[in-house]
Amino acid sequence: MNLNFRYSFKFILPVYIISAIIGGYALAIVGGIGKDIQYSFNLDNHQLSILLGLVFLGGILAKVVWLATDRIGRRAMIISFAIMYIIGTYLFVISNSYNTLIIARFIQGAAILLCTYAFPIYITEISPANRRGMYVTLFQLFWTAGMCLSGVIIFFFYNALSWYQYLYITIFLVIVLLGLICILPLSPTWLVLRKRYDDAYLVISKTQPTLTKQEIQKHIEEVRVSLREHKPKTFLQKILIGKDIWPVLLVTTILILNQLTGINFIIFSSELILSPLTNNIYITHIANSLILVVNFGVTILTIFYIDKWGRKKVIFTGLTIALISMILLVVLYSLPTFDYNYILVILFLITCIAGLAFGPSGVIVTLINELLPNRVRIIGIFIAGVVSMLFAFFFIGYFLQIGEKYGFNIMFGIIFISSFVYLLIVKKLIPETAGKTLEEIENEFQ
């Protein structure tokens, strides 16, 4: 059977894109059907918040699984995502208790977040340097498209479907997707890591047919040097090795700050944020749908500007817009409630999401995969991911309580401070990575 079509990005990218859409949909849909789940299982707001945030705690399980990536390969890890998603989602839709929901959401969360690590790294390693930024950003774009799709479907079918029916369809899609993933070409970087140089040459020559024999051999040699030079021998050396500790710490910091900008919190909890201002459920549904649509639409802009402007300028621009919106939200929630103030809150929530989606959220996946050197990319993402997932879980699970107890002005004030620190770190510490090979970026930390 001729499988040469699998080396074409016309095959690779659709599989990549469908995975992103399903992941984004599964991540956001529970926020949209959260009230229905709450009524079905008699949950209080804190239990619902924990359920929403648990997807990020599942990310810790994903990180543990992720440690096997260098041994079993990137494609095998993507296959693991599909299998875990099928199991977790099936358990979720047949749940008859809150405890079962918790276990299922934990597994589903591990699958969803495993997808966000495995596929972008795979694309980072298999893509040509001049298209890498665009291809990796496509994942974020279609991830937000999946989130947007969840809001649109809920808006149009809210009274027609039960909460579990929104998830059933994804199980069948992922089963089909699993078959396609199994025939993806292997990552050339992983093949070099396993000393399968002829196989790496074959993959590069078929995925990048415009390269000459000398260019392919040079690329393989650069990867070999990157993987071999100062190669860590133990777990602690992988963490503490002199010139690698800085990019690992930097990536960990920006991942934490990316969670503390509040984009996931606002997307998951927009209806709960607005509930003190209006009792009209249709207004909150419309607001949630608008936020998801804007999140998707603005991410499209990121694709056009991420390579043209560079990573730093895109993040800086997006954060500036978001910071202005956050200050205005602090002011609005500090004022006494007045008629139709929810309209202004919705407006500034949308502009805040627009800034975050264009800047940090739109660029983060590309940036972390570029900043980490080849030899510590897997362990670096493990360390950074575990820490940031813990922050995300407690942020989404408990910050709603802060808003309800102390006021949403305090909550948005905390988000503002975190985002401002993020902006300073981007400006002062993060190198520009646009248009550079992974090996050239690595040399900037030496």
C-alpha cells in the first residue's frame, strides 16, 4: 500500500487541525454546559469551579506520561492522547455521581493537555524553519476555533440537547482521528535522537522536498550536535545543567504568567462573572459566545503577524490591550451597580480576551517550543507544565471564590498585576525567535 501521501503537509496539517478543534471544543464545552451539570448533580459553585479547573490538574498526569516521549516518540504520544480522550470522555458522559465526574474530567483533562504538548512539538520538529511559526500557531487558532464552536453549538442547541450529548459526538470523531494519527510520519528529531539517521533523512526529504542532499545532511548534523552537546546523564542534570537551566526557568515563568493573565478563567467562567450583574441567562450565553468568537477571530490575526512582527512585538501589543481592559474592569466592579453596566463589563471582557488571544495566548505554544533546547525540551516542558498546571487548577478552582467573597475588582486587579509582570519579562528577558532555526535560538542562551 502506497502511503507516501502521509509525508505531505496536506495530510499532516488536517490531522493536526482536527485534533486542535476537538481539544479546544472539549476544553470549553464544560464551561458552557456547566449550569446543566450543576443542576443534574446538585453541585454548589465551588464544586463546579473545581470541575472546571480539574482539566488542568489532569495536566499533571499528562506531564508524567509526557516523560516517556523521548523513548516512545512524538507520534506514539499523540496516539496516547486519542486513547485517553476516548476513555475519559466516555466515563464523563455515563457518570452518575460527582466523584465519577471528577475522575473522568481528570483523565479527559490529561488527554486534552497532552494534545497541546505532543502535537505542537511534533509540528515544531517536522516543519521547515520558515513556516514553523505559522504552522505551530495554527494549533492555537484551531484550538480557539473548537472553543468558539462549543459556544455556537450551545447557543443554537441549548434547549435541544442534553449536556452529555455535546460530548458524545467527539468520541466518534476521535476514534476516526486515531486511525489517521497512526500513519503520520515520525518526527525527524526523534529519529535522530534514536540514531535512526537514514529514517530521519527519508522523512526530511519527503516532507521538505525542496531541500538539497547537503542541506538535509547539515540539518541532521545540527540536530545531532544539539542533542549530543553537554547531554545530561541524570534527571537532576537535565534540570540543573548550566546553560539549560535559564530557558527552563524562563519557560516555566511565562507559562505560569500566561495562566495568571486570566484568559482561561474568563472563557470558562464568563457566565459566572456576569451572573451578579444580570439574571438573564440568554445575555450570559450571548456574552460567552461573543467571547469565544472573538478569541477565535483574533487568533487568526496572530497567524498573519507572528512571523512578520516577531513573537515579542505580538505579545507586547496584545498584553497592552488586555492591561487597559483589566484596569477598566477593576473600575467598573469598584463602582456601585447601575442599569446596564453589564454591557460595559461584556465589552471590556471581550477586549481583554482579544488582547490576550492576539498576544500571549496566541504565541505561547510557539514560543515555549522554540525557547527550549532540543536536549531538554521534553523535561523542560514537563517541569514548566506541572508547575503551571497547578497554578491553573487553583486559579480557576478558587479565584471565583475570591471574586464572590472579596469582589471581582480585587480579582481583576490580581490579573492586571500578573499581566504587567508578564509584559516586563517579555520586554527584558525573552529573545526574538522569529525566522531562526531551533539551533540558532539555542545558541542565544550560551
